[in-house]
Amino acid sequence: MKKKSLMSLMLLSAVLLLTACGTSAKDSSANITASKTSESTEQSKQTNESINEKITVKEKVENTMKTMTLEEKVGQLFMARVPEQNQIMDIQNYHLGGYLLFDRDMAGKGQADVKQTIASYQEASKTPMFIGSDEEGGTVSRLSRNQIVSPAFESPQALYQKDGWDGVTKEIDRKAQVFGELGIQLGMFPDADVSTDPQSFIYDRTIGMDAKGTSHYVKLSVEEMKKQKLGSILKHFPGYGNNRDSHVEIVTDNRSMEDLRKNDFLPFEAGIKAWADSIMVSHNIVQAIDGNRPASISKPVHDVIRNELGFKGVIMTDDMDMAGLADFISQEEAGLQALQAGNDMILSSSYSTQIPYILEAIKKGEYSEQQLDQSVERLLTWKVELGLIK
């Protein structure tokens, strides 16, 4: 009897063990299936989010444009120097796309004052504005010159000599922190000019290297700015080289197209490959491309940017109030001719003259609404990508 009971107990244990093993195998199989399903769902979710993000940028731009009048669209094309008076009124009357801060906008102020002023501009604008300040570092840094930031932003050359490329990227990160606190999106850099002559006017603003070194500096800068959501502006196309200063005169560049392609174009190409946001065009007359007009109002120069270099982002002029250009063309004509040449954005203090002139040109068919819409679309896309348009 005891033997039978013992055998029965052993058989029962074996059955229970087999059942447990079967259940465990099923559970394991179920877990693997669930894990695969979860991974598949997560991948699908990420793909959908990526698609939705792309759609969202396009939709935000389209939705914004649907609500805009013709006057508002034209206003978006202007990045204006902050006027001495009627700053808020001009935002509302001319629908300006952005304000560029100069020394007078910071003199005697602290960070809190500048931040509050910028916030008041954004509050007054129906479409969020670009806020810019020239912050290349070294000799060109308005925030440093007015003690808004301390220590001062250093020049690219000084940063490289002290800490190599790591120093350059760390300074961009510091700028991003300061800009973010103040409400600035555009630091109007990096300088993509190839200048190796310490006596040339542009040299101190550049990395001071040959085309290869300058290309690396530009690529590194644009990539870091992308990470930090800072707007990148490559300047001054087609490249100053070691030429004179077009702030005070129209400069004629006599270098060959071959020379430009082998040297000056290379940093711009590097920036474009790194997905730079914008290219700023100088006022130099470049004989090899267009010997009759300053680059900023030359269609052949802009055709090189679009067709040869394949740039799809925002093209902007250098300051249209620089003395060199003012000696060549009237301010009234300058804005319209800049757009006809292919610019998307005009840096100008003369917007109160230029905007009515452009609106009249649209009525006459001298500047098409199709071209206007293309430029506005590029500008609004940039604003969405920088987080200005939510």
C-alpha cells in the first residue's frame, strides 16, 4: 500500500513538472512575441512621429500664410535695424520679419532690460520676429561691447589658438545659452570668408585659415548651431578674400571663376552640406560672375547659389544702407532689385521707403506674387524650425 502511494505521488509530481515546463515555454514564447510586437509598435510610432513632424512644419507654414495679407507677406522680407523711434508702431504698420539689434539698443542696459525689450517686440508682432545681433566674436560682438555678456565673446581665431576646435564649439554653446535667455535667434555668423592676409579688413573676423581650414570651421559651426537651434548665416558670398571694405565703397573683385571655385566657394559648400539656414550676399562686384552690378542685386550671383551650389535655404542681403551700395543705387530701387535678383530677406533701415515701392511693383507685375510666396515660405519654415512659430 505504501509502495502504491509512493508511486502515485511520483507520477503526480512528474505530471505537474511537465505542465509547469509547458506553461513556462508558452509564457516565454508569449513574452518574445509581446517583445517583438512592442518593438514593432515603437518603431512604427517613431516613424509616424517623424512623418508627422515633417507634415507639421509644412502645415504650420501653410496655415500661417493663409492668414497673411499681401502687405504682411512683404513685411516678412525685411530684417530691419531697430528704429530710434516708433519701434512697436513700425512692427505693426510694416509687419516686419525681424529686428537687428545695434549698440544703441543695448547702451546702458542690462540683460533683463534687453530681454524685456525683445519680449515687447514679439508681443507686438502678429507673426513672431527674428531677433538678431552681430555676434561673430572678437571685434564684432555688440553684446560684449555693451557689457551685456561677460566674459566677452572671443574671435574664432582666438578661440582656436587657445583651445582648438573644442574651444570654437564651446563658445557656440555659450552663445546659445545667452541668446536663449535674451530671446535672440540669429547671431549673424559664421563668417565663411577665406582670408589669409592679416592686413585685410575682414581677416580678424574670419578663422584666418586657407579654404580647407575655413571649410572645417564653417562645417563645425553650422553643425553645432543646428544642435543648439541657433540660426546659421554664411557670409559674405561670393567671399571677400583679401579685398577692401565694401562698407565704405563698392569693391570690384577681379579674381577668376576658377579661383573662386577652388577657394572661396568651398566653405560655403561645406556649410550647405551641413544644412546651413542662410547665406548672406555681399555688395562686391565680382567680375567673373557679373561685372555690372553688386553681388547683392545680381541675378547671376544668386543663380550660382541656387543652381551651382544647390542651396535651398534663405538668401539675404548684407546691410542695404552701407555707403558702398548707397553710392551705386537709390534706396527705393535697392530693395526691389534685391528681390528681383533672388534674395528672400533684405537687411535694411529704409523699409518705410522700400516696402511701399515693392507693393507698387507687385501691382505693376515687376515682382511676382509667386516669387514673394516662395521667399515667405522659406522664411516661415526657418521660423518654425527655430521654434518661433509653434
